[in-house]
Amino acid sequence: MELTIYTREGSDSGNKAELKDSIFGIEPHEVAVYEDVRRIQAHRRRGTASTKERGEVRGGGRKAHRQKGTGMARRGSIRSPLLKGGGTTFGPRPHKYRLNIPKKVRNLARRSAFSALMEKEGILITEDFTFRGPKTKKIKEILNALDLNLEEQKVLILTPGYDLDVYKSARNLQKVNVMEVEKANTYDVLNADVVLLQESALETLQNILEPETDETAA
């Protein structure tokens, strides 16, 4: 399939970008997408929730009352989990929330995300652009020229490499996010209403998700 490549002024550059059907035209695999998003969100958890168990709560070293004759239960400590102020039984402890899925499944999930967005006509291709220093006004002009509503649409701009000036230019725009194309994961793509791919970033993306193989090699 082909898409028009736009200039930074929002006009047709006269060139077409060739998009691979194996990346932008597949049937979205819902299970792969679910597993990958679940993995991404799990890795974002800090895992620092912690409670004190019985042995960690301060106090309770002295026996609260005599063993027999009180008519009450035989409590060896006032820091029992059964009492107010006592320790917690099976409470949360710091640990890592990590899920691993095969690389092929992760790539399938990313291809599914791009294909789903392609069905909604949410992918745009532009010529490569950059700025000499942070220019929020300039990047707003580019997005407005492409008829993007920055108040309602979430826009993900994918660049071929790290571009500090473009990143800083969009930093003050609440619904605009700039990322290197190789770092954009399934969740980032699904969370955007429109993905704006720079021309060089498209080539990088297609090489990552479907690496070229040398079929002539013996």
C-alpha cells in the first residue's frame, strides 16, 4: 500500500511512501496486543509497596498478661496480627513485576497496533524535519497544517533518531509526544489517535519489524 508524503507546510510533496502489508495491513492479533500491553504496564510498576510483619512492628516484647486465669485468650504479644497496631499477615512486600513474552509476539503486537491504526486512517507520513533550537510555535504550525486537532487528538511523532530540538519543541504540548521510532512500543501506538512518521523513521520501523533477509545467501 502507498501513502502520500506531506511537506512540513502540509502540502503534497508529490512522493509516495511504500508501506509493507505485513506491518500495516495485517489482521490485528488481539491476544498478542493484550499480552504485550500487560507486559509493558507491569514493567512500569515500581513494586515498592511494603507492610510490616509481626516481627517488624515496634513493641510487644513483654507478655501482655498472665497465661491463665484472666478469661481472655493467651496472647504472647500485643503486636499480634489479630490486634489493632499489630503486624500484617501476608501483606505486600517489595518485588519486581516482570512479565516476559517471546520477541516474535512483541513484534506481532506492534504490527497489530500499527495495522489497527491504519484502518482508522491514523497514520501520516511527512518529510524529515528538525529545528535550530526548541521552537514550539514551529511544530504547532506543522501539526495545524496537517489538520490535526491538538485539543482533542493525541499525536505521536516518531523520529528516525534522537532529536532533542524536536522533543523540546513538543514538550509543552499536552497531547503531543515525540519518540525515537525504535522505542515506540505497542502501548504508545495504541494510546495515540494519530501517528506522525517522518520519512526516514518509516524505513527504520519497517527494517525493525520485518528485517530484510539475504535470500541469495548459500
